[in-house]
Amino acid sequence: MTGSGLRRRGERGQAGGMEVLPFGLLIFVGGALLITNIWGVVDAKFAADAAARESARWVVEAAGQTTTADALRAGAAAIATDTLADHGRTGPATVRLGPADAAFVRCERIEVTVALQVPAIRLPFVGGFGDAFDVQATRGELIDPTRSGVGGVASCIQ
């Protein structure tokens, strides 16, 4: 016998070798970044919704305080900023009260819109870059028709 009895096989049937591992790792890292960024937008939407809800609640319960439009706007912005900070959002946010002709009277619907921007790509220790996504939430509340100290007629009670 001249051989060891083992038959050597060629490279036929090989689908890929070591060169596939970096591409698999690249796809894994890219997918993880994509999922993380999608979750960042969802989390920002939750934070904006909570800020709009708390601000609207504060505006309609502003009894005994000055109820000028500027005071309500400033108070709503402060409440929204505090709520966003509680959710870990420290970036600038836009707070709008609507409708523009709304008065602080019974049964008036007040809407608060909170808008913020989320960076397209956010990397740890680097921060965010790229075009930002606009995330906004609007919450409406009725001024309590049965409370004292508010003008107007309670037309929303049946």
C-alpha cells in the first residue's frame, strides 16, 4: 500500500469560508443599530405623549393662577420640559397651545402639542448625527365645567 487509506477531498461544495464572517458581523451590527434607532423614535413618541398629557392636564387645572395666554403657555412649556427630562430627553422641544382663539372658560377644549427631534443615527459616546426625525404628540382636555372661578356657561353638561 502506498497511501494512508484516507481520501482527500477538494473544495467542491464549499459555500463560503472565512471571508463570510466579517459580512455576517457587519449585517448583525447594522441590524442592531437599526433596531436601536427605531426604538429611539418609539421612546421619543412615548415621552412626547406623556409631556403633552401632563401639560394639557396642568393647563386645564390652572385654578387660582393667572390664566393669561402667556402664563399658560409658559407653564405648559415648563411642565413639558420637566416631563421630557423625567423620560431622559434633554433636547429642545416645541410646545404649542391650541386653538389660537381658545379662552380659559368652562367646556373649552385646550390642545397641547409637544414636538421634538430624534437624530437619525445615535451612537454611544458619539451622540447623534444625520437628518433628524420629527416626533410630535397632541393631547386635548376640556376645562372642567363644574369648577368655580372660571367664567363662561357650562354648555357641555347635558
